[in-house]
Amino acid sequence: MTTNSVPTSPVRAATRSAGDSVTAIELHDVHRSFGEVRAVDGLDLTIHPGEIVALLGPNGAGKTSTIDMVLGLGRPDTGSVSVFGLTPHQAIARGLVSAVLQTGGLLKDLTVAETVAIVASVSTSPRPVTEVLERAGIADIAGRRVGKCSGGQQQRLRFAMSLVSDPLLVILDEPTTGMDVEGRRDFWGAIRADAELGRTVVFATHYLEEADAYADRIVLMQHGRIVADGTSAEIKNLASGRTVRATLPDADTADLARIPGVDSVEVRGDSVLVHANDSDAVARYLYEHTAAHDLEITSRNLEDAFIALTSDPRPGADATDTADTLPAGTAGGPSAPTSTSPAVTTSGVTR
């Protein structure tokens, strides 16, 4: 019995041949400025083939500027950027890199399949249209006009277009912005299924739960520097302490704040949340000196770590900082990072 099959995917063959000898992305001492604002400030970052890496940080952290340099859309003022051992332009010319950006023109009168076919017609050694539609989870709407597709379906179409060249690296910049919950879940299901083939995926997102759920590794940026790099669990551990939640009407926040080890106290209706390094001491105080009940003790989550590690320590810094005066996609601030492996690292964090 014989069957007709598509030749082995180049992404798998190339990944096997490259092994560990070539890094997917290598940035060394990269600086980039916009006027007087330093968007990327001495960035060192290594990403290995097959990793799924989330790039996180507040607005103006330098994420988009970094992605632009990896895609060859911007050049560093100093330092070096390589993609699979090549310059970004060389890697893209060979079809090794694709990107799914926040926006991008789609012809609304074409069908989904026709749109992908156009991309395939100008690609070297493209994968079959039916294959990439299946990988992106939109084979069932191949005949639907783009203008009739939902926002989530259009974003998955962009993902399908990015797979046509069978790239070794896919970069996603805020790929689920504007999607509803179901659309985001379906999109990430398609990304995860494709990543299992060994493709390297780097994505920037403001949805922390996406990074927590789908990334093998999280890189936190602030002011053009890396302030933390590790797995989700490792990043969470950098936010020391726990949160004690209890039902306590009319809580005396001043008394609670004086408990040794307490970082902060929040009141939400009849509930009080006490963030502290010594949760046992807080629990004992609540039981012995108050009428609190329904106590619950939880570890800090990724959001807590994000806030702790990216809070701006500079005097007078606020939401109107210089980064917000630049065009969309630029960033600013002082710094100097270190991040070359999945081992968790921190630098420049005020604790």
C-alpha cells in the first residue's frame, strides 16, 4: 500500500541539522535610541531553537524595538543581532523567520484559502495551502471571505500566512489584542500545536495569563533592559511573600500594616488582603486579635511578580514618562541587562 505524502517539513529537518550549535536569536550588547530616549540599553539575550519565549514588560519597556531589530525593521546603534547565525535580513530572505504583528492589511474580498495561496505563490518552497490552514485551525473556513471572518479568525489567518515558508522562527507581537476569550484560546491552541513540531516561538503580550499558560520561558523587560528571565514558576518566586485574604468588616488597616513583615494592606468590601513575607504571623494576628474568618493564604502570581519587577524606581517617574511621548512601538529609559539562558536572572531590581 502506498500513500501520497508531503515531503518532510523543512522546519523539522533544519532544526535537527542545526542541533544546539546555532542559536535561534542572539543579541549582544544591543543599544538603540530615539533622540535622547534609550529604547534598548545594552541588551544581551540568547534564545535557543525550539523554545517558546514570552517577552513581557510595560509600555515603553523596549519589547517592540527589540522585535523590530530581530525582524530587520530597525538597526541597533551599537551591538549585534543574529538569527540562526545570520543577519536578520539574511534569515528572512531564506524564509527562516515569519511574524504575526498586531495589525496588517488583508484583502476582504478574497477567501481565506485564496489569501494564503497568494502568499505561497511568491514564496520559495512553500508548504501546501491545505497544510498551513490545518495547522492554523482554519481549514473549515477556507472558502469564507476574509471580510466575513471574526477578528480571531483573521489573526489565525495571519498565522497561517506566516507558516507558508515553514519558518524556523515565528515572532508574534501582541497577537491576540482585541480577541474575545474563545478566540484567544483557539489561537493559542493553534500556536501550541504547531510549536510541538519544534518551531521557535517568541511572543510579546500584555495578557500575563497567556505567558503563564503557553511560554516555556518568560523574559521581563523594563527601560530597555532585562530585569528577569526564567520559567513562569521562577519568575513568580521572585515576588517574595504570600497574600492572606480574610473576611473582616471594618478592618483596621493601620494595625494590620504594623504586623512585622507586612508589605501592603488592601480592603475590598468586607474582605481584607494582606501582602506579607510572613503569612503565618498575619494569620495568627487575625485569629487572635480580630474577628476575621474565612482565611485564605495564596502565593504571589505572575501579575504580582510583574508589578514588583517592573515598577519604576526612578524619582518622579509616572505614566507620563518620556517613553509615552514617542511614537507607538518605541520605548525608553536607563539600564543594562543580562539574560543568556533559561536560568532565572535578575538585574537592577529594587527590592
